[in-house]
Amino acid sequence: MRKAGKLPWAVVREEYSLEYGSDKLEIHRDAIHPGERILVIDDVLATGGTAAATCRLVEALGGVVVGLGFLLEIEALGGRERLKGHLVESLATY
């Protein structure tokens, strides 16, 4: 998963909302195969926009998100709420 315009070859793109606008994520079309179990790891869970967009891309390619892991979760921003239906673990919360 990368920000738009960073990957070569054919990609799938997902636009998502940020607290201050919008952004796009891309993934190679052949990066995930149907039925593959995917664990999403990121540094910070804030509003959950990036993580939710990542889940949508994984699922659009046929993958199954088995969970999301974060080093830090900023609870006041409510990101976990956007990820309902997924297992979410954070090492630290603030």
C-alpha cells in the first residue's frame, strides 16, 4: 500500500477522507490473491481513514483482513470506530 503515484505497473486506487481533506492509496493489482489472509500493520491509528481505505483495497482484491495492528492509537480521534467488524490491536493508547 502506498500513496498515489508511487507504484509502477497496474494499480487499484482508493480515495479516502482525512480530517483536513482527502487522499488516495494504491496497491498493485496482483499484490493480493483471492482468499489470502492479510494482517494490516501501521504506526498510528488516528481517525482511521487510512486503515479503513486499506481494508477496502484488500477486500476489493479478494483478500480477507484478519486484523489490524498499530504501535500507537490516539483514542480521542475515534479511529477504532471506523474499523468496526475488524480485530484492532494497539501496543499503546494515548
